[in-house]
Amino acid sequence: MKKQILLFTLLFSVIPCFSQSTESLRITHGPWLQNLTNSGVTIYWTTNLPAVPGVWMIGSKPRADSLVRNSTDGQINAGGTLHKVVISGLLPGTKYSYRLNSVELMKLRPYQIYFGDTVKSKVFNFTTQSPLKDSTRFMVVNDIHTNGAKLAGFLKSGNAAGQDLLIYNGDIVDNFENEDQLLGPIIDTSVRYFASNVPFAFVRGNHETRGIMSRKLKNYLDFPDNSFFYTIDEGPVHFVILDCGEDKPDDNRYYYGLADFDQYRMQELEWLKNEVNTPEYRNARFRVIIVHMPIIPVYKIIYARLPFLIKENRGYGPGFLAEHFGPVLREAGADLMIAAHTHRHLWLSPPFSGYSFPVLINGNTNYVKAVATDQSLSIQVISDQGVSVFNKDLKKK
Ligand SMILES: [Fe+2]
């Protein structure tokens, strides 16, 4: 018995904490771009083994031919399998090329670090945003509910790679319980069609607030100021992205006392009140509100005569938003709201929208393509069969 214990002790004293894997290092998902701005971008990918993530910037100055690694609290980020590299200090309206550079980290002990293989990806490109850009193309998809084939159909039909921005307007994942739900059907599909070269902006829907992984959504996606409500300036369009929260009251028994959305939405409302008074909002050529659950101020007389419209305001969450956010948006004005959630296409022109601007609720079998120039915002709603079901040209007022 003593011999066995001695052998056991000897064995474990020589086995390193990062033992060499029989697998080779490889990229398992990505890269996918997030949070593209005038001066930077965030790049995500995963590897099968722990690695040191880096991004080689190629071609354009000021980052030409340099390896970008990020550090936290004085240490270069290393040792994980989900990688995030923030590239900053870029020039507006400039095309950059990049390739991933992952170095396997075999052993990480005090004064003893062993590196393994270096794996490089092929070269990808992105172009930083520019305030001088006079047109933009964007696509909106929503209510995918983890259906990768459906997402693929939309992205292929809409030529996602030819857009400047994709917007994922909520319920993209159907209750977030494990990372494969996001990495497989959503990230892999997005990467196949566009996401290594064109960013997508994620808008949280009510389904993304459910499941144990819902609290880790920000591990995989990057948001301005790390907030689910934010703005994007893309060419002539100023997008205001809102976070609708859950659809039922916080004290609903299915939330088991762990929902706090009323208080959260009131914080968001204060942010929105400030946002609509900024020069960026006031001076934008087009202001587009993006939100998963429709926000339609209640006009009792109109809705009494058209009872089918009441459906779009049904539920506690949409009602809360209509009551609190509706008046702020009505007062501020905008050019368009694009919503989702009801799984039913509906175009509401003024005054039925409750605003001086229209509301598009995109159904779950359609996607939206839009082209904005200095003078017009053209909207096209296209079915999963590739058939155009709705068109509208909005002129700058
Ligand atoms: Fe929804």
C-alpha cells in the first residue's frame, strides 16, 4: 500500500497542470465582429484548447502588420478557449485586413510557461464606420428562436455579406441554456455568410433573458458601454437600440422572484430621455428605433375601432413600454421604429402607430432590407421564400 501511495505521489509531482493534449489547436467558432465604430472593432472566436489570443492587422495604417493582444490588470489575456480582442486606434472609413493568431498555452505555472502550436486563420476584412459616409445598407432579422436553417435562408437570400450592418432584433436564441445554442445555429451560420467581415448588432429579446446562460450573453457579444441599450451611427442613420426586458410582470411566478425589469426599464428610460436630446439624435439624417417588443402608445379611440391592433400591445411588457417609453418617443420624434416579437408582419403608418412616424413590426417569416441615403430610407420586407411582401420609401422630412 505504501508503495502505491509513493508511486501515486511521484506521478502527480511530475505531471504539469496543462498536460499536452492529443488534439491539435484549432479554431472552433468564428471569428465574428462586434461593436464596429469609427475607431475600432471587437473580434471574437473560440479554440478547442486554451490559447493566447491575438489578431494580426494587415495593410492599413496605423495598425499595419502588428499583433494586437489585449491585457487585463497588467496581464496579457491568455488561457481561455473563448477569445475576445478589442482593436482600437483605427481610422474612420478605412478598410482593414486581419487574421487570427492563436498560440496554444500548454502550461501556465509560476516561472514556467509552455507554448504549443500557433494557429493562424485566413485573412478577413472590415471597414470602420465614418461620419462622412453618405449611404448605408442594413438587414434586420428577428425571432429566429435558435433555428439556424431559417437564419441561413434569410442571410443567403438577403446577401448579408453585401450589407454594412446586420441587426439581430431579439429572440434569436430560444431560451439560453447552453452556449451551443448560440455558437452553433447563430454564430456559425452568421460566420458562414458574413460575420467575419461585417458586424452584427444584437438586440435582446424577452427569450434571451431566460435560461442559465442568459446572464452570460455579454461573454459572447460586445456592446457599446457594455449596455444592452445603446446607439449606433452607421452612415446617415442613427440607430437607437432598446432593451425591452421580459414580457410578463416581475412578480410572475415563472420568474421565481429573480426578475427586476421594471426598475431596469426605468433606468433605461432616463437614458432614453437624455439620448433623444443629444446632437447625434437631433441632427441625424434618419433616426431608427430598434426594439424587440413593439412600443405603441395606446390610443383608446383608434384601438377600440380597430381591435386587431390591440394584439400588438398585449402583455405586460409591451404595455409598460407603451406607457413609459411611448410618450418620450412621441415627443422626440423619429423616422421609423422596427420591432418584432409578435411573429406577425404589420406596418403602422401615422396616426395608427401612435407617433408621427411609422412602426414596422417584422414577422417571423420575413426579414428586412434597407438602404439609407442622405435623402431617403428605403425599406423592403422579404419573405423566407425570397418574395418581396412590402416596400416603403421614407423621405427625409
Ligand atoms: Fe419575443
